[in-house]
Amino acid sequence: MTAPAQPTPPTERPRVIMEHPDFYVVHKPALWLTHPVRARVEVPDLLTFMQRTTGEAALAPPHRLDRETSGAQILTRDREAAQRFFTLFKTHLVGKTYLAVVHGTPDWERFTLDGPLGDLGLGGANRIAIRQAVVPDGKPAVTDFRVVARRAGHTLIEAYPRSGRLHQIRAHLSHLGLPMVGDKLYGRDPDVFLAFMETGQTPELTARLGLARQALHAARVAFPWAGTQVVAEVPLAPDLQAYWDALPGTP
């Protein structure tokens, strides 16, 4: 296997959505990592950027967005805040709402999928070990979905995961026959992820996918803090908004 090409460089920079004495809520652009990881190619990460920008070395992420996912990312400012967020996440008191652009138009306006998730398993049409699926012996996973808009064979969907399983929203949408635009693992082409590993994100691959990344955006985060309910919202990322706006206006 040849080494993958350099990933598509991000065009956006992180920006602070909310600053609190205990934490930041930052818009993580697509194609940025949440924190640095060892990789064969250099990829920018939100944590390093914010530490350098603010001079606060103690910043830490109590949760993580995938590299291709944009939107609301929390960074704690000290150890005490980090511990408090650990408890909030452990007790499921942090609500995260996502927006996704998918292929297909469901016949429902709201739908809750209670579908246990686990490894799909190699064999048949699946050649990707990490691909998840709704399986009888999977771990409990529940996602609430709501249709925001429909347009030209696509749907803008709001997703609220009640659990936090690997690839939960993407795998659940795939199970519902609504593959996410740009998704290399759960999209309409089961072999596109292998092509990406071989070549990196080429213009041809982007054309094949429709987008250079999966169309998933963390639009809202809400949690209790110091006796009040904190809510931070991040508008749909520019590349996803541009994709949606470019679709023909008639569904």
C-alpha cells in the first residue's frame, strides 16, 4: 500500500463561541483534529492552536470531535473544571445536537432509532474492520432524528444521540437508508474508504463523494453549570451550507 497523500488543508481557523472562567466553547473547523496525535502526515489540531493563542497550557478537551466533523468543542481551563465535565459526561448530562446532510428523503418528520451498535465484521461486502452496524449483540445506542429540510433528494437532519457509541450517528443513518454526504465509511460507496487510504483526498475522490469530508456538524451543546443551564450554538459550517445552498430548490 502506498503512503496516503497529504490531507486536504483546512481553510478555516478555530474561533471562540463562548468564553467562561472555567471553559471555552470553540468552533472546531472540519479537517482539524481535536488534540494532537501521532500520524504519518501533519494535521492541525484545535488544542495546540488554542493553547498557543490563549497562552493557557492547562486547556483540555473533555470530549472529542472527529477530524472531519465541525462544530462545538468544549475545552476546560483547569483541572477542577475538567473533573466536573468528566462527571457531567459520565452521568449523561451533556446534550449534543448535530446537523447532517444525507442522501435520501425519509417519510417521517421525527424518528427515534433504538439500534444496538457493534462491529459489522469482515466478510461479504465489508472490508473495513472498524465499520459499525446495528447488530443483535451490540451495545445499546439510541438516536433521536428530526427532519429540518428536504431538497433535491437530500435531507438536512438534526440528530440527538442519547448514547455515545463509536460512529453512532453515521451508522444509524446508514441503517435507516440515509447515508451521509461525504462519508467514507458509511456512505453510498462501500469501497471509497479503501481508495482514500491509498490515495488521500484527491479531487477525483471529492467529486465521487460530493464533499471532502463527512457532512456532520456539532450544532449545539448544552449542560448544567454553576446553577444554570449553559447552551452554545454554532451555525452550520460554511462548506456544508454551501453544499446545501447549491442543491436545486425543488425537492
